[in-house]
Amino acid sequence: MPALTPAQAATYAQVSEALDEEGYGDLLKGQPVDVHDAVAQMRLDAAQMAARAVQLERLLAEADAQAANHLQDDQ
């Protein structure tokens, strides 16, 4: 990769700082490709977390539905 322009370098530094704050700093080794890789890992983690959140919401909805059915049966 050719040398970064000053604007690119500033953006890479800003993104690197944000990644570090989000816990991805250990993936950063000082190369631009590392920043791209860390962002890709963050996107993967976010997708997995979103899928897990859907699963957990489904469990809650099922528990709420069962509780509502029990209340109706008891009446």
C-alpha cells in the first residue's frame, strides 16, 4: 500500500482510537490493513451479537406467552 495521505493518516488514527476504545486495540499492529481487519472483526462480532439478541428475545417471548397461557387456564 502506498504511503497514506495526511487526511488518510488522520482518519486511520481516529478509527484506530475508536477501535481501541471498543476493545479491538489488540488487533492493531500499526498497519492500515490491521485497521481494516479490526473493523471487519467488529462487524462480525456485531452480527453475532445481533443474532444472539434475537435468540434471547425469542426465549423471553416464549416465556411470556407460556405465562399468559397459564393465567388464562387458571381463570
